[in-house]
Amino acid sequence: KKHPFDWQLKHRLFLDGTKTKFSWIIQTGNQIKKEFRVHPPAYYSGYKLDVKNDIQSKFIALHVGLYWGIGVFIIKDGDTIDVMCDSKEMYDILNSKRETNDQIISDKINFTNLFIEQRKLIINYHLINDDNNPASELVRWF
């Protein structure tokens, strides 16, 4: 009998962010989807999403990139996602080596963990050199 997730795919999720915008790239085999967004003004969220720095923006990019990938049916239940982090701080937080008191980061981790659990995703975090992050080009150019 086949395992229910025999059709699962493997994706690479690259992400980056600045105080004003963020980007993500989902690479699945030869298919690449590139997206970027501008952070909405803080008052839209009642100042809950008042982005102060690049690391907060990267966590927002992780959350939105996963959510978007699921929403457009690129990422499906049971898929494996290699999250490519170009920030040691982010990598350490995601691997639970470090706690954070940052509310935005904590919220994004909680939402991301809900997706992972609900969708039975297999997530692997990788630390990459920022020179090897194609999402950086998107966030810097637009």
C-alpha cells in the first residue's frame, strides 16, 4: 500500500526583508516563483506590525511565503520545504537555539508552526551565505 504522501514535493524557500519590504522565492525542481511585497503602514495593523528591522521582516517573509505557497497550491500537504536562511540569528531562533522577546518574531514563528503542523510539512532550516540568496536581489531592486 502506498504512503499517503508518496506524491510529495521538495521545495526551497529563499526569503529576505528590509524595514520597508520583503521577498520570497519558492524553487520546486525547475520551477521558480518570485514574489515581493511592501510592508503596509503600521497603523493598518493597529501597530502590531510596526516593522523595526530586517530580521523581523525576514520572519514576516517566511510566514507570508509559506502561506502564499500553500494558497496558490505550490506547497501541498506533506511536502518538504528547505528554508534557506541568510541570517545566523534567524537560523538559531528557528532551530530553537535561542529565545526571542520580539513580539513580531514570536507571532510569526507561532503562525508558521501552525502551518507546519496543519499541513504536515517537513521543514529543514539551512544557513546560507547572503551572496547565495536570490531573494535578496528582489528586495534590493524593487
